[in-house]
Amino acid sequence: MSLELEWMPIEDLKLPSNVIEIIKKRGIKKLNPPQTEAVKKGLLEGNRLLLTSPTGSGKTLIAEMGIISFLLKNGGKAIYVTPLRALTNEKYLTFKDWELIGFKVAMTSGDYDTDDAWLKNYDIIITTYEKLDSLWRHRPEWLNEVNYFVLDELHYLNDPERGPVVESVTIRAKRRNLLALSATISNYKQIAKWLGAEPVATNWRPVPLIEGVIYPERKKKEYNVIFKDNTTKKVHGDDAIIAYTLDSLSKNGQVLVFRNSRKMAESTALKIANYMNFVSLDENALSEILKQLDDIEEGGSDEKELLKSLISKGVAYHHAGLSKALRDLIEEGFRQRKIKVIVATPTLAAGVNLPARTVIIGDIYRFNKKIAGYYDEIPIMEYKQMSGRAGRPGFDQIGESIVVVRDKEDVDRVFKKYVLSDVEPIESKLGSERAFYTFLLGILSAEGNLSEKQLENFAYESLLAKQLVDVYFDRAIRWLLEHSFIKEEGNTFALTNFGKRVADLYINPFTADIIRKGLEGHKASCELAYLHLLAFTPDGPLVSVGRNEEEELIELLEDLDCELLIEEPYEEDEYSLYINALKVALIMKDWMDEVDEDTILSKYNIGSGDLRNMVETMDWLTYSAYHLSRELKLNEHADKLRILNLRVRDGIKEELLELVQISGVGRKRARLLYNNGIKELGDVVMNPDKVKNLLGQKLGEKVVQEAARLLNRFH
């Protein structure tokens, strides 16, 4: 796995001088060892490669050189695929540099019911796995011009949720030219063979990593750290995390602490903040962040107040419950070294690049969602992702990653399992009905009619064992035929109109089946019933339901004034999903009834990020249900679902639908205008002074112009 450490001067690259100039402008004079090895293995000649190396080892530049050299020689288009929208944005900004030499760069994610025809004018497209999967289903002409794929973070194949999509995309991408990039994976030779690629595997890191375990000594407030090389160190403090954090800060380092729950992340951040009086902070820089925080509209008041009190002391917490704007602000403050400590949940480790001198892993156990009161040990890959964030190039000579254990007895076991072990091998995640049936539907949508043999061959190209493919394939064909997603035409399988619509909408066939049954078996119903039906599907959002809350929701079920579209299930698992869906439906109902965001967050004990994610998912599901009801000619339902979709998107009552079409007018501004007699587009255009008084001169001007433009378009 180790390479001779060779650094190649940029001038030695067989690339045009204008390409070399762009790389030099970034201050790069030599390629590092993984980059050098990739070039030696034929990266610039378009050779198919699988490159596995730690975080921060310069994989993006390898992708850039691969794409640019391929396009210069062969023309056409290239697609760079990432697992996360935040990464898509990050890569897009990097690739924009290549516009200087004439390549047009675009980014696309979200909105799965479109073929993005506008992308025909672009050369390099950055997108997510889900978006690319959905684009293939729509068969746009321009996709035929793509002959080079970069598959980033390929270890996401092992992710239980995202793995099936990553695998589906990889199966299709490996039929053309590709470069796959991944964190270190143990069975890289097997994966390279599957891809038809040559492996380039290296453990080289730009900053050396020192790994250790910290445990309490018998003496109170004293903690011992044992490092991988058997050296030891003592630190003192009220608990292990605080002790090591303060030790690292005293050496001018930054610290990333990982905790296993949101609550723990917030409470640990508060604890650390109490000790920050001993740390020298840039007060002016921090007050600048606080000003920016005040300007952010997204997010609840309580979240913002808590963050303000922490950031003023150089500390922040970070988890998916925060709105994206707040998370972005915290990440940027940390990058600029103004914020010294972030306490996060592990989702941060899998996301954007945010290195720190010291990483402290506070928990190796995680709450099991399926079995109450039971905890699982975290996977080795998760440990490697977290520890991989240690050491910031250009600032730190070393990175240190420290695991916290309760007593000395745990030290050996943690060393063996996490520090000294290889990560879990990558295995197929298509081995479930939900994943496999969706996969077959997607292939038929992208390829058109296929014989049983042709369709089966696609399944055999997956990482799934042949025996398992045989079991799932027969079962899937039977189910998809019985439920009218596919039909037999001569010797081929084809999608029915319903099946094609489901594939285009990018929803799970089981979701579509639940929606169809719910709608076909009932007359038009109330808003809550539709919201509950959609939240109950496999694609519906999940939200945590506390025990007391569950009892209240069960009571509420008995007092509902309209009939739900789903029978109450008997099975315990199904019933808890049924209750979960009711909570989501109530949150969405309040959102659509214009209940204040702070009220919703505290009433349902969720974060602003949770609310945003819920709105986004329910927007997609109400849109999908509307289109499915039209396909099924259920017009009564379709009318209701169309209005519901528009209201969910903006969180408004029906009377504001016209006003929110104006760019820059959301739920609050629309309500302000409406309550002051400006109720439709015509009123905006006819009362410009009143609009400017209400919204301010500059925004008012824009809103009046936009309303006039919309009116002209309608007439």
C-alpha cells in the first residue's frame, strides 16, 4: 500500500503551458506522491484509475488533470460526481478556474424531474450521485456526449442509505471512461477489478497523523494519553475532552470534537466555552462573525442566541439540526481560525473539508435507532473519516487524533479495533427489495425496453453476489409486473406509463405504491391526511418522537376530524412510522398555516435544519403525488395536491400563492403585503409607493418591477 515518495515538478507534466499556468497560480510547484503516482499510472493518457488515499491528499487536482487532459484530446463532456451538495459547490468553485482556457463549467443538483437541457452548452458538469441517476432516467441528448466520469468519495458505496445510488451510477459510468477517488478502502484491488481500473493506493498524508487514546488516571482530574508509537502524555482538567482541548489550544491549535448526538454536541460546546477565558481570542474577528449571524434570516432565535454566546468565546457546535446558512458561517469562521473549537456530530467528518490540528472523538458508541436503549460501536470507516480531519496543511506540523475511553481496560481493544485495523471492505448495498427494485426501474427508464437477459446482465454488473442477484431479480420482476410498474412487450420488459412517471419523479416504487393505494381507495380528503400519507412512505422524512410526545400523538389520532388515508398498522415498527408520519404532517400543517418558525421549532423540538430538510422532502413528495394522481386520472386528488405542493414549498396559506411568485417575496413579506391590502400582482404594480414603504425603497423597487414582469408574462 505504500509508495516511494516521489514529488514531480509541475513543469515535467505533459500538459499545455496554459494548463500548467493555472496550476502554478495556486502556488503549486510540485505534485505530491499520490498525484505523481497517478500521472505515472497514465492519468494524462486517459487510463482508468481507482485512487485511494487519505483526506486532504490532493485528489481534486488529480481529477482536474484527468478531466482537462481527456477533454483536450477527445472533446465531448466530463462529469464530476460527489455524494453531497456541499461538496458539489466546493468542487464547482475549484473547477471554475478552467474557464480561463475556454472550458464552460456548470453545477446541478436537486430538482429530479427534469433533463437539464441547458447543460448541452457546458463541458464540465459537477453534480451529485442522485442527480446524475435521475438525469439518466430522463435520457437527455447531451448525456451521450459525456465520455469521462470522475466518481468522488466512492467509499460511499458502503453507506446504507446512499450506497445503492452510488452503485447504480457506477455501473453505468464504468461503461465509459472513468477515474474513481476514494478514502482508503481495504478491498481496493477487488473494487479496481470491478471498475476495470488500475489501483493507485497510498497512505500519504500532507500532515503526519499521530493517533492516541485518552483514559482517566486514579488521581482526580488527571488523564493519561497513550499514542500509537507507545509514547505517553498527561493532561489535567475537569474531564478528558476539556483537558485535551485546552492542552491543544495552549499550543495555538484548533480542535474538532466529535460527539454521538446533537444534545451531547451542544452541551459539550457549552462546557468548553466556560474555560475559554484562558485562551487568547481575536475579539474583533469574533464580533464580525456575530454581526454576520444577526444578518442570517434562516434559523430559530434560540439556536442563534446559544450560538452567539458560544461564538463570542471562540466555540461553536455543528449538526444537521442547524440551518445551512448557520453551518456555513461556523465552517468559514473555523477555516479563518477565528473560531477555535467546533463540537460536531460525525456528519461533519463525512462532509466538507474542515481540518484542525486536534481531533477528539468523544464516543465510540452510537444510539441504535431500531432497538431502544441499545448502543452500537461506530464503524471503523467512521473513525478513519473523523481522525482523517486532524492536521491542517500550512498550519500544523502534525495532526493528532484522540479517542476518549472510560477506563484503562478499554485502551487495548480500541487500539486494535480502530487505530490498528483496516476499514471494513466495500460491499454492495443493493441487497434489499427497496434498493434492488428501484435499481431495475432506473435501468429500464434509462435504457428503454430490455430483454430479461439484458436486464439481468446489468444486475450482474453490480457488486452483489450472483446467487443474491438471482433471488432478488425474479422477485423484483414479479412484483413490478403485479404492481403495474413494468409490462411485457414481446420478448422485452418495458415501463408502463405509471412506471415511467415514477422513475422520472425519482421516487421509490414502494413509495409510489403506497401513494396510489392511499389515493385510489379514498375520496378527496383534508390536508393533514395527504401530508400523513406522504410522510408515511419510505421516502418520507424521519423525525424523532419522544415517549411523552408519542402518547400525545396517539391521543390526537382518536380526535382527528378527518379520516387518514392509511389504515392504522398492527406491527410495532410500522406503527411507530405511522406516528412519526403524523408528527411530520402536523409540523407541515403548522408551516403551511404560517405559524412562526420559532414556535414550530420549540413546539416540536426540532432544529431549523430539520425543518428545511422536511420542507424540501415534502415539497418533492407533494409534487410527485400531484403528478401521479394526474397519471392515474384521480382529478379530485390532483387539484388538492397541486395547491398543497405550492403551499408546502413556501409555508403559506392559499391566499398568498400569487404574491410569493415574486422573486424576493417569501412567507413573511407576502403576509405583510397582504395584511396591508396588497393582495395580488396587480395591487403591487398599482401601489408602488405603498410597497416601497412596507419593504424599503430598494427591495420595494425590485418587487414592483418583478410583479410587472410576471403580469406581462401572464397576459
